[in-house]
Amino acid sequence: MLWCSTHGVPVTKALELVPEPGALATAQAARRRVFEAWQASVSPATRQAYLQRLQHWVAWRRSWPAGRRADLPEVLAELDRLLQDGKLEAESSTLAYFEALRAADCSPATVRHHRAALRSLIGMAEDLGVIAWTLRARLPRGDRRKRRAVAGPTLEHFLALRRAAATATSPLKAARDFALLGVIFTLRLREAEVCRLRIGNYDGRTLCALTKGHRDTDTIELAPATRAELDAYLELRGPLLPTLPLFASHDRADKGTGALSRSGLYRLVRELARRAGVPGAVSPHRLLHTASTALLQAGYTTDQLQAWGRWENRETADAYNDAHQAVAQRLTIAAAELLDRGAPPAPPPDPNHGGRP
């Protein structure tokens, strides 16, 4: 009996393992669609960074000398090979790649970045149904990202910021700053998400925000107090086009209609902190920590905070079901109540612990 040296099986069996030309072309076209869909799913900056890491990965897979970079067809060819290898071989090869990075004295952060690029691309293949497995490629414990201690101003300091905003000399800027702080605190919007908001994103009840990564939009129902603050600010601005920024960068004459930039937002928060006498470094992002910490101290769970904060990762995917969306709305209102009362509200009763103890 003749044996195939490539597959290690009889020739008759090896012939069954060779795909027909039409099937091979179809598989290659599917993998190219994976790559194109992946490119469209990430921001330009992320795409450029990930492509550089994929080029480095191709060079390692092919044992190229240092300095040689793969072109797009070579990246696609290597993607074909990895997807055809199957889960076991892909996991083994990827872990060997990480070991090579560590042997080259790459930092744990660099190794994580390379892992993110590969998992992002393979994850798209899984999402599109081209493969039925997930690339885990877990890093050794020492290489995993260490959880950073996050801290922001206290709730009392944040309320002092609000009081400073309300006492601005310009009524228009006072209304803007007061509503702006309320939106950041109750909706946990990042700087870029706030600065991209337009008049048309607000319908009087909900706010449609472009989330982190510039890919998806999230419609968030506002608490009554937050809506009232936004309405008061917009009423002072007068009739406006939907395409104009929701939070404008007003000039000294209060006539500006340009969008408040991220640097402008940072300077605004820093100036409010100076006027309010808040110590330490204060930034818009640190205010998000203030809101999260206040709700945790009020007795809400981490799962509830993940739904409210819209953190995107596989481990918290269950935060996007209907039940968690309802929890997110309750926490949005609770965050608004923190601003009014200056003290954390009592957490709702746990339905799993009802009745007698």
C-alpha cells in the first residue's frame, strides 16, 4: 500500500483530504472576506497597529530575517494556513510565538498587544462562521495585565465641581457645564464620546452615543434630572440644527457653535476643580471613577456596574441582555439622584434573598 508522506495516511485516504479546486477557491474567498470585514470593524489607528503586529507574526511563522515585512497577500496566505491548521495547532503555534516574543525581551504589554491582534482577526473568522473554534492562547499569569487601582475625586468633591459650574459668570456656560458634568457622571461617557455628541443625538428622552472604537452606537435613556439640565442648556442656546454639537465651545461672547474638543473639556474640568478647591489631578476620565466608586459604595454589584458602564469584553457579554439593560437604566437614575442628595441612595432589595432570613 502506498502512503502519503504529507498526510501520513494511505494515498487513497490522502486524496479524500485534498479539497476540490472549486471548494478551495471558495474557502480562500471566505477567508479574504474575513480579513476585509475585520479591517472594517476596527478604527484606522487600531487597524494600522494590528497590521504591523500581524506582519511581525508572519515573519516569525516563515522564519524570515529581521527587517523583512510581509505584504497583504502574505498575511492572507498565513491566515489561510492558521485557519486550516485547526484549534489545537493554532493554539500551540500561537503560544510558541508568544514564547519567542518573550525570548526577544519583549515586554508583557507588547506580548499582550500581539495577542490582541491575532485574537481580533481569528474572532472575526469565528463570528462569520468560517471556523467553529475560538483562539484562547492564554498568557502565563505573570504576563497578564495587572489590575490597576482606579481612583477619582470623592463624591463630595464632585458635588463641589457642580456648584462651581453653576456659579459661572455666563448663564450659558453655567448651564452647559452643569449639564455636561451630569451627563458624564450619570451616563459614564468618556471624553471622546461626549465631544462627538450632536444635537440630533438627543431626542428629549434618550441620547444616542457613538461608543469607544467609533464602531457602534448606544441609545441610553436619561434620568429625568439629566434631561431637565440638558433641556435648560439647549433652551438658552435657541433653535439649533441637528448637526451642531450638543456641547459647544462658547467664546467670550457666548456665540461659539463649534464642538467642545477633548483638550477643551480637560481644561474645563481642571478649571472647575481649581475654582472648587478640589485637590489632586482632576480629569474627565477620573470623574468616571468617581461615579463608579459612589455606586459601589451604595451597594450595587460589579455585574450591575458593568451593565451601566457598557464595558465590552467576553467576560461581561451577559451585561447586554434585557435584564441588565433594565438594571442599567435604574443605575442611571440612581447616579442622577446622587447629584441631588449628595449621598449614595440605598440599594434595591435583592430578589434572591426575599422572605424570612
